[in-house]
Amino acid sequence: MSTMGDGTRAVRAGLPEPEQYEPTLPGPVFAAHFHLSGEPTGPYTYGRETNPTWTHLERAIGELEAPGESVETTVFASGMAAVSAVLLSQARSGDVIVLPDDGYQALPLVRAQLEAYGVEVRTAPTGGDAQLAALEGAKLLWIETPSNPGLDVCDVRRLVEAAHAGGTLVAVDNTLATPLGQRPLELGADFSVASDTKGMTGHGDILLGHVACLDPEPAADVRRWRKVVGAIPGPMEAWLAHRSLATLELRIERQCANALALAEVLAEHREVTGLRYPGLPTDPSHPTAARQMRRFGSVVSFVLADRETAERFLLALRLAEDATSFGGVRSTAERRGRWGGDSVPEGFIRFSVGAENPADLVADVERALAESLAGR
């Protein structure tokens, strides 16, 4: 499947060999245990360790992460379970871990846990490849590109080369891009991690995450961690996720096109500042993003004058829900400052662009902006 297009690959990924009178994608397997006589050498023994529904999904994700390669993928109950599995399976007391200081807002919680275990955590911004300065002696470098919610981009190849030269492993949080937008394993990363709650499944109704590796050894560490902590997805969620992958290219293509169209309109609006979208040619991250990304994602961020203006804007929207997730077929938007965990202005908006008709979505945003500004 390495020479196939993304749409074909997404539709076919992870399907078992055809079997007469059986469904193309077998239904979810609900089982706590399996028939098991003699030595436990088979693939399915106990439901916390393995499940056939996970197997199909893990194969599918692996085929998207690095087509034509042998990819070890482990699925988890959520994106944070996947993030924690990488960091906590690799770090030991006395190790150094490098994190972005502008990444997902739950990363500080992981940092606190790592430090409680005696791990030294260094942080630096995503932009300008600033994490390079913190690499010396590190066990693991954690990259998030594009960053959430600021949408800064770093040069993955450059950071990987520098990290590996010093014996440092590299993990890339690829949630915002998805494998159809960026393939961290092909850029040299040791771990590709994502919250599949977002763009991968795309409907806002599943919590899921995954970790993909080319090297079986770190992959085994991650899988062992899942077994120990039991952060396993339900079979129904795994099956729904696999089903959702079939429309991944269709969704991502529409959402990325819509995001660019919205960014172009916002760029001309005098009341909008701090606009960021890596696919916009005028964005400071665009040159780097264009070298390593195949699609630029569905999230646009910008700043309105103040908290009150931002809240009026969100209230006036009719085609975007005020919600905290992103990557879904229905547009969502939120004022990120309400959570208190991101270093952003009070009027900062993270807008996740859905699959609505672009003209309708742009018109809705323009109307909401006009209404929010009229209320000042």
C-alpha cells in the first residue's frame, strides 16, 4: 500500500484478509478473556493485554503513519494516556526530559509528575527550534508541531538530527496534523503520538490515543506501560475509530481547505490580530511547515480586542460550537484564556474548522465578527 494515495490507504487500512461470508471490517470483540489451554502463546489471552479489534485499528494507524514500513502501534484510552505512556515509560529518576513550554495545556501536569519522580524537566518554545538549546544530556525530547494553541512550527528533521547525535530519543505530538498532514516517523522521530479524539476520528464522539514506533524496543516499553496501568480503549471505541478512518482524507482535505479560506479572510480584517495558520503563505511558520507538512491542519488561531469581544463573537457564531476539542467535522471555537493554562491573551480564539460549506462558514464568521464589534 506504500504507493497508494492517501484516500485509498485510509479506506483500506487495517482490514483483514477477505473471508467468505464475513464482514469487511469485523465487529467489535467484547471479551475479558479468551479460550486458552496450555501455554499462553497465542495472540489473545486476556482483555487488558490484547484484543482483535485493537489489532485491526493498530495495523490501520501504522499503515497511515509510515506506509510500507513495519510500524508498531499501540492504542490507548485517550490522547493523554498515550502521551503519559511515552514519557513515563522512558524516564527514570535523574533523567532529563525536554518539553515545549507552549504545548498542550495538560503537559504541565505531566511535568509535575515527572519531577515528583526525580526527573529533571527543561522547557523551551516551539518556534525558532528553541528546544535545541536544552538538549544536552537529555533522555527524551518532546516536540509538538504545530503547537497547540499557538500554531508555531519547528523543524522536526533538524531537531531529530541534533537529538540523535547526543543519544536523545524524540517524540512528536502529531495530533493537530494527523499522519495525512505530517509523518513524524518518516522525519526521523522515534515516537509519533496523537490524541485520536481529534482529527483522526473526527466526529467528537470518541476518546482515543495512539503511539507509533518503527523500533520494536521502545514500542515494547510503551505496550508494557499500557498493560501495567490498564489505559486501554474499549472495543466499541476502537471499532468506531477504525470505521472513521475511512473518511479521513475526505474530512482532512475539506477541513484544511476551509481553514485556509477562513485564514485568508481573517488576514484582511482590521480588528483581527495575531492570526496564525501554517498554511497561510504569510505565516512566519509557513516556510518550515511547507518543507515537512503535506497538509496544514484544520486549526486557525487569532486574537480579538479583549475577553468581552471574544465572548460576543463566540456567542454570535451559528455554525461553530463553543467547545474545547478540535479536528471534528463540525466547527468549534473557544476563548482559550478561560482555562488559565495557556499563555495567551484574553481575546485569543482557537478556531477548529470543520467540513461545512466554505462560503457558509466564512459568512458566519464575518457576521459574528461584525456583531461582536458592534457591541463594543
